[in-house]
Amino acid sequence: MKNSDRCHIGLLFVTITETLTTQQLNYLKALIAGEKAISSTEVMHRYQISSTTSISRSKAALIKNDILDNKAGEISFQDPIYAYWLKTEYFAK
């Protein structure tokens, strides 16, 4: 991948990410970290997720906006490159 392509992809991901709420970002951060029990008190506290309702709303909005997929109750990123970018660039700051 050329640097210019990487730059365009990065800009696209920044644009997408800027539209997300803090709670949605916190939910994504927990997902990327591999948390399984996101609605547990400990995980919610660690990622500053306000409530289980917030998790439900975030998940629904992220699925509606084609960021996440829900296949047979399994939540995953529609674009694994976006997940990688969040992990290595956005959340790594």
C-alpha cells in the first residue's frame, strides 16, 4: 500500500470516528480489547461506559451505521482494517 493510499484511508477513518459519541468509542475500545463481558461493572468502569442502556444504544447505532455486524449474536467489525486502525492508531495515543 502506498503512503498516499494509507493517508486517504486514515482520513476516511478519522472522518467516521469523529461522528461517534464518547460512549460509542468507549464501547468500541472495549470490543477491540477483547472484552467478553462488556456489561459487567468492572468492564464498564474500566472503559467509562455509563450504563447497560448505553451499551445497547451504542451497539444499535454502530450496527445501523455499518461499523459493526451482528451475526447470530456475535458482534464483529464490518471492516477489520478499521478495527486495526482504531487499535494501532486511534486508541494507541
